Amino acid sequence: MASRAATARVSRHSARFGVGCFGESSTQIAKLKTKQHRIAFIVALVLLLWLVVRVLSPQTAEPTLAPIGNILERIPFSRKIGVGWLFIVPVVWFLTCYYSVKFYLLATRKFQIAVAGLAVTALITALVLHEQTTAIYWTPHGLNPNHPGFKPQVVVLCGTYDVMEDGTHVNHLENVRFEIRMRGSDFYYSRRWNTREWEIGSWYQMQLAMPGCAWQFGLRETDHETGGGGGSWYGQPGDLIPARRLWDGTNFIGANTNGLTAEEPEWHIKEEFQKLQKVGPYLIPRRIIYTVGQGGPEDIYTVKKVEFWNEPSTNWFWKVRQKYVDGATTNDLHEPNW
């Protein structure tokens, strides 16, 4: 009896790892190995095609290639190979996927269940973290939009700013943030910046719109000099500038699902709201794409935070105008990054 039991255990072990003995059918073993090979090859091929599609897509090429580039930079001889990595990386990716799947198929059932459970847990964790990092939130510094009878006086949008030109990111615009403050449709303030003001390499762009006029200014700090400039135009509440359509006069209405895209044909200006999220009773776009000119670059505002305030008053916007237009020495305006 003991001999038979040992023979049975060896037989099962040999069948799993493709070794025929004690009467095991070599045909069945060959079929099993062929099936495992096909599954591993198909999965590896699909993952290789997925990698190629991401690399070729303008929206996903940069986040896909960035970690690969970071790895290659740590390899001492990577620069000598040069463009050879364009062929080596896909081959390494394919072989890694192929043998990973094949090893999984050859493993014991308990190991397979453990790996599957770990993969599901990792996927759920990644989805939760992605939702937390992309979702808009309102902070205790602002007012609660769910409060009964609440009517926003001032709405503030904050997040990151990027520019897409010909389907690719503009390289010098990294880690750029923005803040938009709006008090109704009439009073509008927007600021974009990359680092703290007056630091070498810092820059900012500011846009201000008020009844009857609007201004735009910019300043850049270099090793040798500080330079900038701006201009003005006849501003109207109906001018299409980023996020202003969230207001209807003095009433904050949020995004309208029936009007996510708006255009000014005369000036070839286009704005599009994407990825709406409900904050209190209002729909807030998590992504705003703003384009000026036919085929011009796309300004991309990724909204990370929204706050509802009672301040600043309209007087604050007039003080900002005096600072930038009249040259008044007013430094207590609490502008973002000031």
C-alpha cells in the first residue's frame, strides 16, 4: 500500500512538470505543454501590443516611457547602446511576460490562488489610490456646499496646468500649478506659476477680468534679468475664459451637461469641460481644455481642489488691478504663491 501511494504521488508530480513515467501518457503531457505554451505566448503578445499602443499614443506615451527611462539611466552602458533599446526593451518585456505566465501555469494550485488574490488586492488598491489622487475635494478652509440654502459668493479652483502641442507635452511646463478665483461672472482672477516668485527660473502668468476691461500679465526670472509684459482688451462677462461658464451672472451653476463645449468662432476660442464630479449640488469639471486659434496648443487645467468662499470682495479685484496696471505698492493681497 505504501509503495502504491508513493508511486501515485510521483506520478502526479511528474504529470505537473511534464515528465512521463509510471504509465503516464506522453501524448497528454505533450498536449498540456503545448497548451501552456500557447496561453503564455498569447498573454505575452497581448501585453506587448498594449505597451506598443501606449507608447504610440500621444496621451499615454510620456507616462509609459518615463519609468522605462528612469531604469535605463541606472544602467552604466545604456547610452552606448543608444537606439538599440528600441528593440531590446520590447524583447525583454515579451520574454518577462511569457515566462511569468508559464511559471504561473506550472505552479501549484495554492500558489496560483495566492498570486491571483494578491493581484486582485493590488488592483483594488491602485484603483482606490487613483480615485483619491484625481478626485476633487473641498477643504475645511472653505464653506460647506451641502449646507441648506447655501449660495456661493466666491468659487476657487486649484490644480495643475499643462500644455499639449501637436499631441505632445510642452517640456518646459513641468510642475505648473494654477488657481482661479471668481466672484460671479464679472470678477475673475487666474494665476499660473511654476515655483515661488523671485526664485531663479520662476515665472507666472496672471489674468484679470472685470466689468469693462481685462488684463493679462507675465513675468519670468532668469540668471541675468527679470522680464515680462502684458496687455489688455475690452472685457465682457460673456468672454470665453477658463471656467467662467460655471457662473450665470452672480449665480454659481456649475457645469451644464448639455453645454460641455463652448466656442467663440470670431476669435477661434474653444473650451471643453471633461470628467465631471459632483461637489455638493454642483457639477465641477476635473479637466478643462482651453484652445485659442485654429490648431493652437491646448491649455489643460486639471482641477484638484474646489473651495467656496464669501471673500474676497469686489474691492480685492480692484486692488489687484491697481497693483498690476497702476503700479500701486500693494503686497497684502494674499495672491497664490506670492
